[in-house]
Amino acid sequence: MALTKYEKKLAVKTGDTVVVNSGDDKGKKGKVLEVSKSEGKVIVEGINIVTKHVKPRRQGEEGGLIKTEGAFYASKVNVYCAKCDKGVRVSHKVVDGKKIRVCAKCGEEL
């Protein structure tokens, strides 16, 4: 299987706290729930809320409109650094033979 251009470049992982760079939710922080490497998209808790029409699937189940998080491009978010108190780029450092992710600005471990 060939890698897409996004699969090599995603700095965001599931569980990271991120800050949104652009769009209606600009400046908001949230936790990454899901990452789709093949599409280069992420789903962030409480960000990009969309309304979905849901049809009842079983007897007794209710249908209607539900609000849920929608996917958007990972390039619109930066990993949040608590020390810098803003979204930053990710750098890598080798410590004791392990590669760790660090803040590109202050060197704090992410």
C-alpha cells in the first residue's frame, strides 16, 4: 500500500491537546479523538460540531437530529504546549535511545 502525502507528515496523535489555527473555532483547544492518516484529517472533542440526520435502525430507537464532531484537516491544528501556553510545532529529540516529541519553541516534552 502506497503512503499518501499526509501519512508521512502528521504531527498530531490521538490523545493530544491541540489548538485550532483557522475557521469558526479558531483559538479553541480540544483533545484529539481520532486521526485519519490516509485522509490527513482529525476529529477533535468539542470542535467543528455538525448536525447529522439519524434514521432509527431498530424498533423503539429514536431518530432525529444529533450534534457530533466532524472531521477537518490536520493542517488546521497545532499541538498545544502548556509551558508556552499556545499551539506549537513538534520537534523530535533522542533521549536514552528513545525518540520523543518536544515543543519546537521551548523544548518541553509533549
